[in-house]
Amino acid sequence: MTKHFTTRQIVFLGMLMSITVTSFHAPAQAAEAAEQHMFLTPLPAALVLVFSVWVLSRIQRRFSNQDLFAALISRFPVFGRLLVLLYFGFNLIVLARDIRLLTNHVAITLLPLTPIIVTAFFLLITIVFMARGGIGTLVGMAEMFIPSLIVTAMIVPITLGKAMDPSLLRPVLDFNPGGFVRGSWHMLAYMADLAVLPFVLSGENCRLRSMLGGVLGSVLMLMILMLQQQTVLGPLITARLTFPSYELVRQVQITDFLDRFDLLIAAGTLPTVIIKAGVDLYVLCSASRRLLPAVKGELTVLPVGILGFACTFWFFENLPQLFAFSREWAVYVLIFYVVLPVVLFFILHPKKEGGQKGEAQPDPA
């Protein structure tokens, strides 16, 4: 049975996909490259993402009752399955990256004495149960936690008012085009995760207006966050931090009683990253469900989750290696979310006899 979501729900889901993991370390890489113009680096990345979303939405208009994974296989049984398998491998790396980032963040900031493998295991259990609930559960959780994230982003500047130094935005006119492009390149490597939604949501749910709303909301939130980092920490210090967003929140002190205000912020924001990893796992299960239609969707969640867990420590030995990978990762993002969608735009059309009135696809999870 096809689930129907509102525009607001898809906007929140899109913001979840673009903001959560991007806010971990990408601002530090943007600060190192773009320096005082770091807070503007999400804009060029957003333009690329808008183009990707526009192309994918145009393709989905031809298959209003299907997601793009189902449309590919129904139109090209062999070539379509090959493409879905490629997207499976691509998103497997995304899941491994997100679990690695989330695990290290929790291990560094909250559970420094707990073995990292134990932390990752318990996070995996949580992610698996989320994905088993299906896309409806994940969308509902995004709708619950993203507003709290927005409220937090609005409150923190008020509490940091005295610590913000506008002089750190200067020199305004000393623009470094090469550094600015490199900073946007790093931002694109994480922000582009939003473009996966048309592959797992039907065209009736994943409308262009909703997707563009998610892109716009993500860009505004990231620019506000990075502007705070720049005016409180400074671009030079931000560039040398592992998790600049967490260090920014640690600067908030509201009396002695709320000296560890960062723990309250972490309690409200970490669930969004876990939900995002749950969506990553759901995408993999959706792809595997299209590749193996005889297997029930819920039966693939645990094996695929364990595969992602193994790849987390197999693909990335440590955090510096993961951060450095974002340079190459943006190339793969352009291939899978820009180049291939353009190719599909010209070759992917419904069969004449079937049109776009195919049966609605079931929720794979």
C-alpha cells in the first residue's frame, strides 16, 4: 500500500538528509578552504543539488506511482538492475560513512570510556529497528525532531550574542575563488544525500516543490550554523576542529546549573543523525527489495544493516581518512546524482503499453 506524505513532511525529510551529517565536519573543511567566506559555501553546492532534484523530478513525472528504483527495473529489466546495484554500492558507502561519523562523535563527546565497537553495535540496533518500521516511521520521526533542531539553531545565537565577533567576517572583499570552490566541493559531498529520496519515494510524494523546500531549508540552516561558528570560533580555529558544531555549543553557558548545556543540545540533535542513518539503511533495503523481489523487505533489514556495520570499519580506518575521502566522494556524488540522472532523463520513458499507470509499489521495509 502506497503511503502519502504532506509537503511539510518531505521538506523536513529533505532537511534531515542534508543538514545532519553535513554539520559534523564539513564546516571545518569549508573554513580551511574558504576562510572568511566559509558561511557562503553551501550556496554553490545547493545550486548543483537544485539541478539534480529538478532532473530527477522531471523523470519521476513519467512514473507518478513508482519510485525510480522500481521504474528502472520495470523499464530495463537487465540494465535497470545493474544501475540499482550500482546505487546500492554507492549508498552502502554512505551508510558506512554516517555510522562511522556518528559512532566517533558519540565516543568522543558522550561515551569516551566505552569501546567504539560497542557504541557502533548499539547504534546499529537502533538504526535497524527504525528501518524495520518503514518509511512512514522515518518520516514521522523526521517531522518530530527537525523542528526541535530548527528551534535550537534559533536559540543558540541568542545565548552566544556576547561571544559573537563580527570582525571575524573580514576582510570581506579579499575573495579567494579557488578556496571558495574547494569549500563548496566539500559541502556538496554531504549535502547531496537529499537527492536519494526520488529513488525510494513515489512521484506523488516526492514532488519538486517539496524537494526544493528541503534544499532551501537546509541551505539557510547551514549558513546560520556556519555564520555562528565563524563569528564565535573564527575560521582559523573552526578549520582545526573535528566537530566544530559541538565546540560551538560548548561555548554556551547559562548559569552554573546549565554549564553543560551542550549535553541538552546533543540530546536533541543526535537523534536526527540516527534517523538519517535509518533512512540510509532503508534506501539499501529498498534497492535490495527491487533486486530480490521474492524476499520480503523486512527480512533484508538486519542482513543489510550488518553489512553496513562491517563496512563501517572496513572502509574507514579512522576519522582523518574519512574526512579526506570527501574530496573524492564529491566526484561520485556528481556521477550518481547529476550525470546519471541526465542520462536517465533522455532514455528512461514508460513503456507505451503500460504508460505510467503501473501498480503502486509496496513499502520494501
